[in-house]
Amino acid sequence: MEERFNLQSANWISYVLDPRNPIPDIGDPNLARDTLGAFLGNIIDGLYFHGKSNTNIVEKAVQMRHTIRERPYHRYDDIVMNLRDIFSNRKWTAVFIPSGFKESDSIDKLLTSKNFLLNLSRTIQADPHLIIHLNEPPHKDFAITDVSPPFQAALSKSTRWPGILLWGRRDNPLFFPLPAEKPEDAIHWIFSRADDITNTPEYLLTDRYLDAFPSCRIHSGSRLTLLHLSDTHIGSRKSIERIVRVKDLLKDYISKNQGDSSVVFLLSGDVMQSPDENNVICANDFYAYLMELQKFGQDPIFVLGNHDVRRKGVLRNRPASPSLVPACNTRIEWIPDYPVGILCLNSAGGGRMARGKITGEQYRTIEENLGRSAGGKADPILITLLHHHPLRLHLIDPEMRRFHMKTLGGSFRKFIGSAYEHLDGLADAPAFIRFCDSLGVKVILHGHKHIPIAGRIPENLLENRPIRIFGCGSSVGKNTYIYKKLFNVDYEISWNEIVLDFQTHLLSGRLMAETHYDKGLATMKTHHGFVSRSPIGP
């Protein structure tokens, strides 16, 4: 039976071959063994080297593959260290990334074909050259933990897969989407110039590729990115420690992606720890910072959470200060130049602080505004933004579980059943689901319990199109006592990336979490993600 080598495998190999990184668990001991077995098999087949002088390397690979097959369910740090030595002199690394959608089936078969890679490898003079290919396309929903930094460039463009990810020693990755017509020509173009990545500016190589294959050009007007933050709890100790790091991450994201997409910031409640005047001033400062990052785009969109209207989220009622700059009323925010409307609801306004509730008046306000303010947009994409969980979640996808094992800590496995019983939905969850279903809402975004999670409304509750749910953890890692006790929560920063691609008609939602944020020169930042992709249409 052929060993598995999927997208998580490719990321893990990329991560561990970098001697600057620790050797993490892949989250599945069988997958770790399969990954190394398949990778060593490629060495044995001569994919990465030329000539008889590499006989010793092949012999080493045969011995290492025998070792891992005889040693299941163990770590393979000694094998990884040997592989680091073998590939320490490589000038560049490339990864074939299939799409996983039937529209790209023919290209996916090409990219996962070992025969195609063997033929391509023989045309490449660099020695060693590392082209990582998958033997199965990625699923529509998948976790990818301990993300290798170059992989961020590909994950942010998952709506444009299939493609080639390429990077050199300078860690400036390039992602090349492949054209639907003559993809082999594009692949040969890329690898005939791969050696140029060491002495040519990255933007120049990209521009030349797009000139040669103009259908692969990504226009910013064809993609809308919603950067979803939540539970910043401004005024709390954790927020004071980490809000600067959050700002740096957002600034870096805009710098790297603004040419490929328009960006809108969303914050789904609990902006502040409590609605004190000092916290309001700091919340306004954060809002102004987000506006400065997007000077010519849509203003940031905020909704209120229970901590924004009551001290510590549950105590004496204290309305949000009128001096809070961002609008927080029930409304529809239409995104300029896109057929997208954000339905902003105040789930803390119904008097149920722990579970949340949407009042009937809010439903009527949205329905009335939807009828008269669509701005001429035909069949707009509607996205609901609120603070509380829309419904109780019981079943956790295995890939989501693997993401949670990295972000919520090792004790998550033990307590997953009982803990999720506490993730109650809205007090009026059935009415809320019917409301979203009747309007054709595509996505629901929320925060509240500080647990990043993705899912969907069960089909038996819907009459119309599917509805995806993306919950954001605390963007500053503000975790309550119960979560520290139950989960030993590990993540320190959480935010989501929702991409609407109007050229490929795909939606991508990516949960992003950072562990061990920068505490000193000896500490590395580690990123984990969960990606969910689906068609925009019905």
C-alpha cells in the first residue's frame, strides 16, 4: 500500500528540514511514518539527485526507510537530523499544491503523478533539488499545524489552487497559480527559472510569470478578505501584553496581501474587558489603528459583546459609552464595490449575557434595511456577525480536533466531551437559524468562548443553501479560568481569514492561531491553521 503524503505531510517535511525549527509531532504517528516513508522512497527513486555519485545517499535512504518501518509509533528525530544534513545545501524548495475541486481534476492528477515528477526532475540541473509532491489532493476541510513559514503564502491563496509554491534560502516564498490551459507549460516555465530565485528579486520573477501566463494574475478587485478578530478584552492584562503583537501581525498581513485582495477588519464583540472610560479610549485607539491600515477601504466593523455592556461581562448593566467611535447598532454594512453585506447583530442586547439573544426588533430592523439598502446588488452574499455562539456544537471533525490539540493543549482530549456541553448556543437559536436561512445567509461569524472553531449548520435545520460557521478565539489569548483549568490553553493569538474569490467562485475560511508569541530571542513563534473551502454559490 502506498504511504500517504498529503498537504500536512508536505508542510511537516518543509518545517523539519529547516534546522532553525524544533521537530514537532505531526499529530498522527501513522502519518509521520507514512510521510517519511514516502519521502525516502522519492530519494531512492532519484527524484532529488543526479548521477552515480549519490549511491551512498540512496543506500542511506534505504536504511532509514527500513528503520521507520521497523519502529512504528515512535518519534523519528534521528531520521530527520540525517535528512537535514542531506538537504542542507539545497538552493530552493518547491511544493506542488493540487486544488481538491473537481474543476481542477486534470491538473490535480498531473501534480500528484510521480511519473510526471520523475520526468520533470531529470530536466533540472540543481543538485539537490527538492520538489515536494502530494500523492493525494487536499480535502476541502483540513488542519495544518506547525505551519512552515513559506506555506503561509500558499494558504492565503487557497482559492487559487492548484499552484506551485517556491522559495529559496531567503525565505521569501512565491506562489504561482497554474492556468487551466497548458499547465505543463507553466510548470516547465517555473522550473526552468527556479535557480533565478537566488539572485533575482522575487517580484521580478513573479511579474515575468504573469506576463507569460496572464490568466493567472490575481487582481485585488476579484478577492475580498475579511480579517475576523474577536474578544480583544482591551483593558485586561493579556490585552496589554499582546495587543502590540496583534497590531504587528495585522500590519504584516496587509503589507504582504494588499495587492492580491481588498481587506476589511471585523471584530465580533468583547472589544473591551468592561465599558470603562479608559477602556473606551483604548478601544477607539485600536479602531483608529485599523482604519490607518486601510486608509482607502471599508471602515472596520465592530459589534458588541457582553463585556462591552456589563462590567466583567455579567455584573451591573452599564451601556457602552456613547464616546465609542465604531458604530455598534443593529445594521447592515455593505462593502463598497462588492456584492457583500455584513448583518451586524447585538447578541448582548437581549439580556442573556452568558448565552446571548437576538431581539425581535433586531430581526425586523435587518429585514427592513435589507429591502431598501441593497444598493442595487443582485443576489448579494450575506454574512452575519454577532458575538455569541449561534448554536450548541456537539460533534467535532477529526481535523478540527487535531487543530485543537495544538491550540488548546494536551488535556483537550480528556475533557472534550464535557467541555463542549458548555458551549451553549443562543437562547433563541432556532429563531436565529430560521432567520439566517430565510435570508440566504452564507456565513456566520462569532466569538465569545475564546475557542477557534469552524463548522456548519446541520442540514436538517435548513431549507435553503448551506451555512458555514467560523468562530474566532480571543485575539489576545484572553482565556478564562475554566479554560485554563480544563484545556491548559496554549494559543496566545487567534484570528480568522475569510476570503471570497469572485473569479474562482470559492470561499475559504482559515482559522489562525499563534503559540509562544515573541517573548525573547530564544523563543520562536509557531502558527497553526484550519482551512475550510467551499463554493460561493448554492
